[in-house]
Amino acid sequence: PDPTMDFHDLCSFESFQQCCDQYGYGGNFRDVVEQEFRRSKGVTYLDHAAATLYPESLLRDYFRDISTNLYGNPHSHSPSSSLTHDTVERVRDRVLQHFNTTSKEYSVIFTSGCTAALKLVAESFPWSSGAKREAGSFFCYLTDSHTSVVGMRGRTAALGVVALPVAPQELTTRAKDRVQGEDASCQTPHLFCYPAQSNFSGRKYPLSHVRGIQARRLYPACDLPGRWFVLLDAASHVGCSPLSLQDCPADFIPISFYKIFGFPSGLGALLVHNDAAGILKKSYFGGGTAAAYLSGEDYYVQVENISDRFEDGTVSFLDIIALNHAFESLYRITGSMHNIQQHTFGLARYTYMLLSSLCHGNGRPVAQIYTEGQFESPITQGAILNFNLLDSSGQIIGYSQVDRMTSLYNIHVRTGCFCNTGACQAFLGISSQQMKRNLQYKAGHVCGDNMDLVDGQPTGSVRVSFGYMSTFEDCQKFLKFVAECFVEKPVTVDQVRLQKLKTVGLPSEESNEHPSGAEKKSAEASRKRFGHGGSKRPGEAYTLTNIYIYPIKSCSAYEVQDWPVGPLGLLYDRGWMVVNHNGVCLSQKRETRLCLIRPQVHLAANKLFLQASGMESVSVPLEDDVRLHADSRVCHSKVCGDRVETMDCGDEAASWLSDFLGQPCRLIRQRPDYTREMKKKPVDAADSPLLSLVNEAQYLMINRASVALIQDLMSSRQDGCEGHQLLHTQSVISRFRANLVIAGAEPFEEDNWSHLIIGDTRFMVAGRCGRCQMIGVDQDTGTKTKEPLISLSAYRTGKVTFGVYLSHQDPEGSARANVLSVGSLIRAEPHNY
């Protein structure tokens, strides 16, 4: 020790900066902490591994959301329920985006927390108790696992399944040199569980272990034939570190959201790889999980969707909605999980360096730290520091004494074994016999009590952990507390050790934990912030009287005389849409004022103009520089049940829309490199047509004769006339929001067509358009009426339809070069019945 070294100098911010050059997230970090976490003023909160803190803006935005929007039970079909359902589905996508994956690869099952997710796997995994000639399933887990993981053996033991604890070193020391691969003759399912990060010590286990077990290269999979599944316990890891499921495709990933955001609590999820979802079987079925069942006999059919199947009853939808605001606040404050990892690791490393170098006046160390390494890299070590303090004679000071003193200084830490007896035994050197003896024969010590020493030996330790809002001052106050209360004076520092630690493995910028492209885009997006009558003879011509495009979904029509046909339909039709602050698509069902927004497409100027009464117009480019697409803000939303990838169109358009609609919203457009296929491929089509942000098909066509018939029905109804404007032909046409309007046919004759040719472009009829209450919105005023839905419903029994969907048929891409023109003749072909 160097007695001349001033410990207080080492606790200075300048000294801290020498050890950590990645602190904060740009701007004035201290101001952000003071504004967002005012309730923690005067408190040194160092228990983020247990539960992190939530920012005040999260609650403000959340309460504003639920106090201004009506959210109903998502199992119903009312507007409020549909809003809930769409928002919940949006959150599922956002959860997957956060972990750099999509719904094509993983499903999100919401649970009450990580423990409930683990219990779900334990109860649903297809355990095999074995047969005479074949061994049964093995439930294997790393000894450095949380109680909730080890507790899964309570379920497996009842089924006769072998539970095999695996020490961390055995994974590799007993591994095989080559991949074993699957044994086709043995498909017995086995499950291996391990933590991405130890909740005891913060040690990060290689994410490559996932593939190592699945490929049967690592122990114990290399010694046991069968099909191996991996459960990656990510609860501790994801609090301060990024996790890309592209890099470690685990079969099951349980998490708790309060460890990431602080709020909401009581909400977690099980992320299930879709390839593994089919193996999970359940016996109990609750509300919302059945496609059909009978109460009078044992008949039950489960729903196909994996999330719906395992979410018994109504999910905690208000808590799930809160997640949207949690993601927004997290990324707005920090930018990315990578930034959080660097920030928190720097604080933990600095604290480790000083605490491990701190000495009593006689030169003895002050702390015994429980770690596998020396905090070399955030890839191998999380923002957790576990230790016991030592007196000047080298004896351990009980953690209860430390706990009481920290409370006096308003320092919040965690003590005990942290629900991880495996790591506790390994680091503290407690044998299994000692553990049993401490409980049964000696002192009656149980988990969670304050019996910190038995026969002078520790039963637990002290843990400090950091969160994204932790500050240098938190480290400083804790270190000075230790020096003041537990160090025999004079306080000294082991300068040799300290200098050595300063040169060991500084945080590396070259790591596989850098934010993925998806995470960068997600962070950017988060910061800013759906026949009757007669007919003419086959082949007789009709006329195209109107062409409308709807550049922004649910906004006003833009009528044109001639317009290009693109690969997705009419060029720029439904290329953009408006979403609310939760990323959910706004339609006239929820926001009728959208019809008052009049978009105009100026091809020559390459601009889309937004216009509305009382507002100055704004514009966004029709086509962005393709070189900018890689860095554009990516959003995920849903259209008619389909997940779509979109790009944010910037703050100017968002501000304009928010001002006009009186609620926070943004303008987004479909990514040019994203393809979305029509759900129901037309019979004669070689491939499914590609769609823009339309609901069902590329085009919607209506017939003026059908419109006239509905007008007559409305007039004949006693309460059908709601004003002269309603009976105006153009007003009725505008409510049906068609792309193409034709004349010359009999009412609803179009329902029986299979194909038609407009000009030089051939179209297939893809089906009838089902109608809803949205046709009751007057497109000139935004007011809601009951017509024409009532008259249409009275006329068309069964499913209420009006108009037909079309898709262009151009196997050689010829339609893409065509232009549709008003006045063009149309030839129709009826179905061959």
C-alpha cells in the first residue's frame, strides 16, 4: 500500500474519468437525472438488479394516455377493445424489435414476470419419463441459476424426469471437440437452462452456449442423445445490456420488464422461438385460449396463435400499454441499450477498482469481492458488484451490520444470497452439508433472514448494482461511506493493485454487443416520437369515370385524371399512414378528422403536400435518397392484422398532424425495401400480389349503378335522409373510398366478375369489400351518420359488402409501365359457374 495516496482524490470525478470515458448519454446528464428522478434526491439507490427506477416522464405520458383514450377488454370487438388489441400487438412487435428479432422468428407471451414464464415452460415442456429401451428427458441447469430456474425441478421430479445441476466450468471442460448433431433415432426432448448474466456476481455467460448446447457440442448435451432445447434466463442481463436474438437463438427467453424500465411491475414475458413453440403443451385452458370447446363433454380445440394460447384470461393490458411509454422514455434518455451497458459498466468497474484496492491502516484489504474476473469488459461482466467487507484483522463483517449502516446513510443495497444459493455456495465456500446444518441443526438460518454469520462464516454477502440513471455521485457516496464506517484509519490504497487494474481490459469498442442495425433504428424512432340485377353481354364495355388515390391512409382522396400503375397498385396510393403516440394506426373509425386532411401528390416536385383548413401546408418527399434508407428511423405497425415495416417522416409532418388532430401522432411510410403480400392469393395468380398500406388488395372498385341503388334505398327509408348532402351522388361515392369508379353496369353486377381489362392493364377480381361503420363518416365534414350502412345492411343480408377488390395481373411486369386514364373503356369477364 502507498500511504501517501489520498483516497479522497481517487473519489474525485477527474479520477473517475480516467477509468471511465463513456459516462452519460450526451447533453447534461445531471439535469436529466434531476428532472426525471427527483424522488431519488438525497438517496443513493444501488439495487437496480432487483428493480430499477422509472422516470417521471414515463408516468406522465402513460397517465395522459389512459386518461384520454378509452381502452376496453381486448377480447371484445368494440372500438375501445380494438384500440386495446391493436396497441397490445404493437407492444409485442416493439418487444421483439428491442431484442433484434421479429414475429417471424419469435412469439411474445405476456406473463406476470420472469418466474411465471419459467413456470409456464416447466408445466408445458413435453417431459418424457422414459421407457425400457430409451432414457427419459433431462432437466439441466447451471448451478449459478436463480431459485425460479432451479424450482422447475419440482415439476420435473413429479414426472420422473432427471434433474442434472451443471457447474459453470463443466460446460466447456467436458465438451466434445466436434458437434454431435441430432440423433434421428432418439428424439427425446431435453431442456438446458442457464443465465445470460448471474444475478449474484454479474458474470456474463457466453451467449454462444445456446448454439453449443443445441448442436450437442457442450456438456451435458454432448453426452446425452436427443433433441436439446435451451432456456436463456435473461432477466438479469437485459436490465443494462443489449440482447440480440439473432446472435443467440435460444428456444425460450423469460424476462421481467421492471428490471429494464422500473415500471410497470408485475409484468414479464416469455419469448418463444417459433420453431420450438409447437412442442409446448398445456392442460388448463382459460378465457381467450380456446378456438372451441364444449362444457358437456371433453372437447377442446386450442387457438393457433401461440401467444393467445398461453395467455389465459385477459392480459394485463393497461400494464402492457405502459410498456410503450417505457420504451419511449428509455430510448429518449439513453439512445440505446449499448449506451446503457457502457455507462453502467463504467460505474461498476470504477467502484470495483477502488473498493478492491481500499485498505485499512494496517494494509489489510477492506473487501473480499466475489467475481470471476477483474471487470475487464462489459461483454463478460455486468453492472453488479458482490462483496463482503472485512475488518482490520481480516474477519468478515456480517452483511446485516452493513445493511443497517447503509440504511442510516440512505444508501440502498441488497444483502443475503439473492435467490441464488448455487453461486452463494461457490463464492462463499459453503458446502451443502453446511447449508443444511445452518438450517436444521445450528441456528435455524433461512433465506432472507438477517443471520449473516454462523460460526464466524458468512451466510451471504452484499450486492450493489447500477442502472442507466446511476451517477458518479452514487459511486462516490458509497465508497466514502465504506471508508468512513468500516475502514480502520488511516485510509490507504493498494497503489500497485490499482495501477494494475487500470491497465486491465478497458471497455472495448470492438465487441459483438454493439447495437444492431435494428436497435439503432429503433432507438432513433423511439427518441422522436388499417350480386344482383341483370348484366350486359360478356365482353361488353363499361367506362372508367373516376380515379382516386389516397396517399395517406384514411385521409382525404386525391382525384386524378391519369395516373401510373405501380407494383403495389396506383402509384403512391396508401403509401403513408398516421399513427398515434403508441405507434398504432389511426383510422377514421377512431379519428374522423383525418378525412379533413387533403394530401396532394406533385410528381414533378417529388413532394407529398399535406393541406387542411386553417393550416399552412407542409410537405414530405415522395422518394427519399435510397442511400439514406439504411439510417432511416424504422417503425413497426400493423395494417389489417399484418405487421409492416415503415419509416418515420420527420418532426415537421408530425408536429403539423399533432396540431391539427389535437393529439400526439406521426406520419410514417412503408419502407421501399419491405414487401407485404396479399393474404388471399387470387386463383389465377402465379404469386401473391404485393401491397402498400391498403387493407386487403391493391385496388377497390365501385359501380355508379350500385351507388344509385343505395341512394334510392336511403331516400325511401323514413329516417334515411340526414340532409341533402347525404343524397348527393358524389358524397355517397366519397364515403366508399374507392380507387376506381365505373359506369354502364347494372347494380352490383361487378360482384360476379372474375377479370376485367382497363385500357391495356388486366385485373383480377380478388373478392368483395366488407363494409363497416367507417362509411358513415361524411368525408366533407368528418361527422358520423348511420347511413349508408343501415340501408346497405337492409339490402344485403348476411355480410355487408359494397365494391370489389382488384389486383393487376402482369406476370411480365407490363402493368408497371401503364397509366390508367379517366374515360378508358373496361371489358369485364364473369365467373364461369
